[in-house]
Amino acid sequence: MGEIAPWTLETDAGDVRADFLDGQLFNTQPGGEIEARFVFVLDGVDETPSERHGQLQSLVDAAVDGTTIRTGRTRRGRPYYREVLSGFPDVDSLLVAMVPDEGRGGVWAVLRSGADATPSVERDVFVWEFEATVLTRYEEGDSREDIEAAYRDEVRA
């Protein structure tokens, strides 16, 4: 396994710095299902690894595949997502951008689930494992608002 470092996770509530992606780059194909393992360590950034890890807790709590978030494809194969986050007042959206500082591999994706994989024996190492659906490659999206307009499918009553 390799380490690809560092990454920025752009959420609706703000950006969170991950020190590295553990493993290989994921499939950036629109509609692809990915698993990403982000690691937070002491790295000289302002927040501690625990604080940066904790900033993502509310997103992970809200990401319940099939309940709060649903993904699919249109007849033409374009991915879309639906969110129902009424029970999670601290979360406005599960849309995240996962962006490496260098190189390729950044995506706009929706978080479907997450798990805390922090090793119990390490004091200053924190880990999130995410399952997400890729909407588009990061460089192909202009802004969060454009991505939401293009890929969000509102639930109609």
C-alpha cells in the first residue's frame, strides 16, 4: 500500500486537511463506487489530528446509504444523488470534494457511509474509511453550487 499525501476534503461546513490517503488512488470514473481511507497525523498544521478527524464526525453520522443518501444513474448513465438530512441539523450536504495537493485523483463525490478505523494503539493517528459515489472528476466541476445543480435530484413530495 502507498501513501498519497496530503489531501483536502471540501465539505459544506468547510475544508478538512487529511495528511494522506492510505492505499491506491481510487477510480475517478463518474458513477464509480469508491472506498477511501484517510489518515490524520501530527503534521504541523494548526489543528490536531483528533480535531481534524472530529470535524468529519457529523458527516459520517449522517451518511446512511439507502436512508439519508441514495445514489443512482439516469437512463443516459449520468450519476445523481438524493439527500434527506432532516434528522441531522449540523449537516447540509453529504457532497464532498476529495482533492490531493499534488497529482491527479481528485473527485466530487457523495459520502454514502463511513467508519472510524482509528488504531487503538496509536495516540496521534486517526483514520476514517469512507464509501462514496463519484459524481465527476474534481477538475471538471467549477463550484459546489454547479455540482449540486448538475447532480442533485431533489425528492419531490
